[in-house]
Amino acid sequence: MSDLNLIHAIFDDEEVLLSSVKEIRSNNIDIKEVYTPFPVHGLDHALGLKETRMAITSFIYGCIGITFAGLMIFNIMIIDWPMNIGGKPNFTFYHNLPSFVPVMFECTVLFAAHLMAITYYIRCGLYPGKKTDQPDPRTTDDKFLVEIETREEIDLIKDILSKTGAVEINEKTKKSE
């Protein structure tokens, strides 16, 4: 097998980066990753990334939260320690439901928010003690980096990158196994 070429192109401006990504993709060159110091509007569309499914998980986590709240309230207020609050009957859940709505809403939001944050960290591989896989530390400050892996000739790719506004182009060769 041939060696794998890794190209890092560094940009100064997000609009130049966005137009460069569009140009690279229009020439059927696959981009492995783009590192930016802040979110760039339209970059996900330019890279051809699929729509996220995080909204589905948020809905599921909210359902878990409202179910937990309902079971908790039923156990506390009806079974375990029934109390007469405001003259309302204490032996049925549905008679007291209007007074339980704020607690159920807050548990829904609490579960959705916290479980979404945990899911995001797990999905992105962000956890304490993990070594960074960032190729250039300048991308956390003010630079933008496009990473391309290819087995093809890299002169065409470097030419496109320099024409589209890359201020620095670095290449590495990785041995394939």
C-alpha cells in the first residue's frame, strides 16, 4: 500500500476558510477535519455533514425526566406521606396534577439538559485526562486549520489550497499498515 499523506492548511479568516472548503469539496477532495477557534456559520453545510440527531435524544431525556417526576411525586405525595394541602384530596394523583405541573416541568428540563450535556461530551470524546488530538495549538486562538488525508498526488491539493488563501501549508507522511 502507498503511504498516507496528511496536509494541514492554515487560514487567517473564516470567510476565506469557508470559500476554500467549498472549492476543495467541489474538486472531489475529502476533508478529514476542520479546526476552528469558534463556530463558523455554514461550515457544516459546506463540509457536507449530516443533520444532528441530538433533538431526538433531548426528547427522550425529557420523557425520562417527566416520568421520573411523576413517579416521584406519586410515591411521595400519594403513597408514602399523603398530606392535605389546600383542601385537595390526597388519595388520587389526577386530582392533584395541576399542583404537580411545575415540579414535573422542572424535572423534564433538568433531565434533558444534564443528560444532553453528558451525551455531548461522550459523543465528542471529551473527558478528563484525554490527550488532545489537535494538530496545531494556534487553532484555539485565531487560526483555522483544514486537515486533508489522501493517498493521491498532493501537488494539486496544495495548489488549490494556496490559490484559495491558505497562509501556511504543512504536509506529513504517515506509514500505512
